[in-house]
Amino acid sequence: MKKKRIITIIIICVLLLGILLAIFVIKRKRSAETVPEYVFLYADNQTEDYPTTQGGRYFADLVYERTDGRIKILVKYGGEMGSEGEAIEQVRYGGIAFARVSLSQLAEKIPDMNVLLLPYIYDDSAHMWRVLEGDIGDEFLKKTDAYDLVGLSWYDAGARNFYSSEAPITCLEDFEGKSIRAQESAIMSDMVSALGATPVEVVYSEVYSALELGIVDGAENNWPSYEAMKHYKVAPYYTIDEHVRVPEMQICSKAVWDSLSEEYKEIISECAKESAVYERNLWKEREESSKKIAMENGTRIIELTAEEKRRFREAMKDLYEKYCGNQMDLVEKIMKY
Ligand code: GTR
């Protein structure tokens, strides 16, 4: 009887030991699995809830999932990693692995890109997307190679419009004597000059205070940026002229890219493209909601007459030759695309 009890106790002890050992092994395996092989930084200068930042997060989550946690991407937003120009430089040298940037900023480094942001080159959003999703768009993603970058995907940034603080812009003459904020970009500054105003290049994060302090009389951007950065509070006149569509790109550092396996490169490319579809859907909703928020807060919309739009276009036409004189065949092709 006593012997039987001892055997039972031994069996229970062995079983308990076995269970403890199994738990230990599983735990070790799990913690080994979740230690990423790579931790990368991703820069965006927009707010946390902005479509591009959300697109970046979606991209990071997809990559994490599909590499079983071996690649972790930390999305830094709100310009935490510096201005877009600075972010591009850091991506170039591999300090930051990824970024989402405005094409106007990339065009400062790779001037061929200017062709995709010429004023009025696209009839509408659908036209721009035909170009970006076709052979031309693919070719321009590859052009980033010239600056030691890898272009991954295109993000939407809608159409840009002018807005002003004291008086509305209703016609070309209203630009006279005004200082207008421009992105840190030669072509964007020249657009403002061509319309008759004085361009003042201001980094994105400082535009609100430049408007508030009267350093500039106006600026230009899409509805979501105008709303997300609260510019409507200091510049309530929003003129629908759609002078330019500046697409945005997700980029990767070439130094980082070259260090990755083929498997990882493929996953990253796929996830970037999927995140772009996600961003474009968010973009459509945000354009609407931003417009609504701005209007509820007192923004007055100014619609230009067809004749006035024609005059805006005419005023800016010399920029085609100045920035893309060597690419006029491509300009024609894009316009007919
Ligand atoms: C926004 C864009 C930002 C930044 C900004 C600007 O539309 O998403 O990345 O380029 O414009 O005007 O500086």
C-alpha cells in the first residue's frame, strides 16, 4: 500500500516537472521569436491621425506580420525626425530606413521629378492616378536610385489650393502685394511668383505661426493639411484653384535595402503597395471630413470662374519650359495619358 502511494507521488512529480519544462521551453521559443532581427525608423511629418501616417502604420503592421516579427518598423510622425528635406537626407544615409515625403521635396534632389508636379498637368485625380499607376509612375519610382533611395509606392495628396488670412483671393490681381508661403521647393516658389505674389519658403510645422503672425498673408495646400494643421483658424479664405497635384512617395534607404534578403525586399515592396491602397481610401474620406470641419469653423470657399482659372494657368505656363524643357515629350505624353 505504502509502495503504491510512493509510486503515485513519483509519477505526479514527474508529470509536474514535465509540464514546467514544457512551459519553460515554449516561453523561451516565444521570446526568441519576438526579438526582431531589424528595427527600422519611418518618418512622416503629418499628424498621427492623418491618412499618410495611418498608411505608414498599416505598412509597418503588415511587414511585422508577414516577417513573423522579424522586421519591426517604428513610425515617427509630426516631423519628429525633422523636416521632409532632412528626413530625405537621413534616409539617404541610412539613419532612417523609411519615409513618406512630398514629391516637391524629392524633386529638389532629383529635378526630373518636377515633371510630375507641373501646374495643371493633370485634368483631375483619375488622370494623375493613371499616370502614377502606369509605366511612367513605375519609371519615376526607380528614378530615386539617383539619390541612393528606393521608391516603394505612391500616396495621394489631392489637389492644392490657395488660402489667405485677411482678404479672399478671387482673381489673379488679388495676389499683388501678398506674401505667400511656399514649400521649400524652387518650382513651388516660382509658381507663387508667376501668379504675382512674393513666395516665402517656410517649413511645414511653422506655417500656422507664420500665418498667425502675419509673416505671410496666405499659403496653399490640400484640404486635409489645411484642416489637420488648423490653418483654417488663421486663414479662413480658401480659393478652389487646384493649381497643382503633388503626389507623395514612400521611400526606403538604398543602404538599408541592399542589406536585406530577397525575401524581405519582396515583403516590403508588397506591403508598401498595399498600404498605398489603404492610404488612398482614407484620403478620400479625409478630404470630405476636413472640408466639413473647416467650413463648420468659418472657412469661406471661393470658386474661381473658368476664365480666371484659365488666367492662372496661363500665368504659370513658363514653368513647363523652365523646369522640364528637356522632357517636353514626356510632358506631352503625361497630358494625353
Ligand atoms: C502636405 C504634405 C506634407 C508637406 C506639406 C507642406 O500636403 O503632405 O508632407 O509637404 O504639404 O506644404 O509642406
